[in-house]
Amino acid sequence: MNRLTKKQQQELFIKEFLRRLREASPGARVYMPVGDVFKGADVVGLDELRAARRVPVVRDGNEREDRSK
């Protein structure tokens, strides 16, 4: 029996997870044992992602702020 690489294990896991999501009824939760499939993966905090996506607003002082949003 061949051993799968970590990348192959992750791809199979994601494929199975997506299959279960498609088959689940709307609003149902899908649970899967992760084990160590993603052990050692890079973990990024959501705050870091949100900060990276924010675009700084540049104002020259002559513009009025739009508060309708």
C-alpha cells in the first residue's frame, strides 16, 4: 500500500469535505475528523487577514466624509 504525501492527504480531505457539504441539507453542519492532516500548516489569524485586505483611505482634507455607509 502506498503512503500518501501530506499534500495528497489534504487534497483528499478537502474533496471529501466538499462532497459532504454538497450532499448536506441547507443549514446542516458537516463534521469530519481532521486528525493531523493539517498539522504543521500555516495558521493565519483572521485579524491579520482583515488588516491585509483593508485599503488605507487617503484624504487631503478638502473632501467630506461619506457617512451614509
